Amino acid sequence: MNLFRCLRMAACLGTLAGIGICAQEKPPAHDASAHGASGLKKELIEGITEADFLRMGEAPKTVKITLVAAYTPANYGMNFNGSFKGNATYTIPTGWTVEVTFINPSPVPHSVLVVEKEKTRKVQMGEPAFSGGSIPNPVQGMSLNKASFKFTAGEAGDYAFCCGFPTHALSGHWVALNVRDDAKVPTLKVGDAPPREAAK
Ligand SMILES: [Cu+2]
């Protein structure tokens, strides 16, 4: 074996150890968007903007929240409006009415219900924390469809909007919902960005 061939082989073995392939041809670039985007019923989310994620309602002390499952490919689609594992936080003043529109444009079943935050570590969610705070059949979930519900955030505490499809919460399919006596207006905080008030 000549030196050149020997070096080539060493380089190849290095590649093998590093990323598990030793091929002349590179695999095609990974397109993450293909996961979440496949089979999406796009018309369900047409025209939805970030302002729709949190809006003031028509009646006093009422707020409208739109939660879109699989909004981005993030966390294999197990997200609401692209957020997951509590990396978005809704804060609602105690006693306000919350009108939720849930949309799942993907063929993979998801759902949403309001639970005490600690329940996001359970396989199944049980009953919603507030009366009415769930789509129908959250364990079964739904796909390629939308549903709405409303509830009154009657007691201050740490809650979550959580997917009730078994194991999805454990996989991070939830965002935080804080109900606060000292909150004046509903806000939404996404990631490290400062909280923003509900759109009018
Ligand atoms: Cu889910």
C-alpha cells in the first residue's frame, strides 16, 4: 500500500468514526422543513399571524388565543405556534375569560387542554384544570382540523396549554400558562424576547 492510499484510508476511517458514513457521494442536504410540512392542510392556517396568537377579545376581560400545532417543524411538529417545552409563556389576569382556537393542520393527531403545569410530566393529562378548558377528546386528538373552546382562568397558578395525545406532553408539546392576580393585561412571552401585550 502506498503512502497516499494509506492516508486516504485513514481520512476515510476518521469520517467513519465521526459521522458514520464513508461514501464518495455526500448524502443529500437534510431539509428539516420537510418533516413538519409534509401533508399540511395549509388553508387551515392561511392568514394567521403572530398577532393572532394573543388578541384582546370583544367583551371586557376576554382574550383570544390561537394555538397552532405543528406550526413549524420544531420538536417534530410537537409545538404550539412553534414553541414547546414551556419556551413560550402566556400570562392571563385571574378571572379573565380565555377563548382558544386550536388548529392542527398536520395529519399527525394533536390536541390541547389546560392542565396544572406539573402534569406536563405525566403520560396522560386527566381532566382540564378549568371547566371547559379542552378540545373534545384530547387523548384521541385530531388532525387536519380546528376546534375552539373557552374557559375562565378562575384561580391564580402555574398551568400549561398541553397536548393531551399520550406522551406528547413528555416530549415537550406544551407552552406555559400563568394565571396571575397582579397581571393587568394578558401577555405572551416567546423565548428570550420581552413579553408583548395582547393585540387589539
Ligand atoms: Cu401533540
